[in-house]
Amino acid sequence: MSVSYYDILNVSYTANIEDIKNSYRVMAKRYHPDISSSENASTIFKLIVQAYQTLGNTESKEVYDKKFFESNLVFEDGRGYIKFPKKRIHYASSLKNLAQSGMLARGQAKRKHRLKSFGYDISLSLTKTEHRRGVAVRLSLPAKGTCYVCYGMDQYCYLCDGLGIYSSTDDLDFLIPPNTPNNKIFDIDLRKHPPPTKFSYFTLSNLTVWVKVMDQP
Ligand SMILES: [Zn+2]
């Protein structure tokens, strides 16, 4: 994940314009080329100004956020976001089957059927507070990995039975930005967001996540 304007201004993703303005003042002072002794001060200062020109204005911030949150789904620490509880993540039943069976062909057939009948893989019901503040979600998705024990060379391999590939699950972390519209469906390109485990890939190529807002607070 590349460095965002939020990182440059040293604020959380949920920071409001006032927080952004305050942090900008501090950062601009620290890296002002006339003051700072840092070798790269003028480059950093330019970046800080550029970041502030975008995030310090409601309209340009909105445009930036839309692009940023949809293209950088993977987060490292979910800065400032509420962690979404695992027990409220609802996986479509066929996604669960896919994770258990580990059979790609069967999974694909089921997936086609599912897309017709449900139209999403995962649904999340947000409380009003979660909706207002945004949530960080850690999903567990079916994945496959190249066998690092035998590389497919051992038919008695405990991990892959000699197939060279084993089925497992892996994590996908993503952020639902504050005030995401009710009933929004995120379509995530999993090819662009590989699992954190080396030599592993998600079984599905894309994932749809349906975000609902609950009536109670
Ligand atoms: Zn093996």
C-alpha cells in the first residue's frame, strides 16, 4: 500500500477537517525548509502542502476518499477505525462450503448460482456508531497455497497429499469508510489484494461485500 495523504499529514483516516488543519500546521512547521535540518525537507514540505490542499477542503477530500478507500482496501492497523466483530460477519453459505471443500471447480459452479440468488458473498450489519466512524474488517477467505513442504514432490505429504497445492483460508483486511451509504455493495478485486501469506492466493477472483446499517443505535 502506498503512502496516503493521511500518512503524510500524520492523521487517522477518520480525521475531520479540523484535525487535518491542526496536524498540517504542526507538520508544515516541522518540515519547513527554512527551519528543518532534514536533508529532504523541501520535498517533504511540498508533499505536506499537496496533501493538505486535497484533504483540507471538503470537496476535494470527498473525491480523494472515494478513490482512496476503494483502491486501498488493505489496511495495516486500521488507524482510528472501530474493529468490526468477527461474529457479526455473515458469510454466504456457499462461500463457507467453498472454504471447506477446497475444490475450485465445484466452488465456481456454486458461485455462479449464488450470484444469481444472493448477489453478495459477505454481508455486514453496522451499528449507527460503526457507520458514523467507519470500521476495519478482517475477513477469512478460502485460499490456496503452493506446498512449501514438498512442492508437490511427495505423494505422502501431510499438507498437500502430493498435489503441490493445499487449501486453507487467509485474511483480507479492509476498511469501510465513515458514512458509507446504506446497502452499498463493495466489489473487491482479490487479484489486486493478495493474502498476507507468501505463496498463497485467494480462491475467488473477486468478492462482493454488502454493507447494511442497523436501525438500532
Ligand atoms: Zn506437499
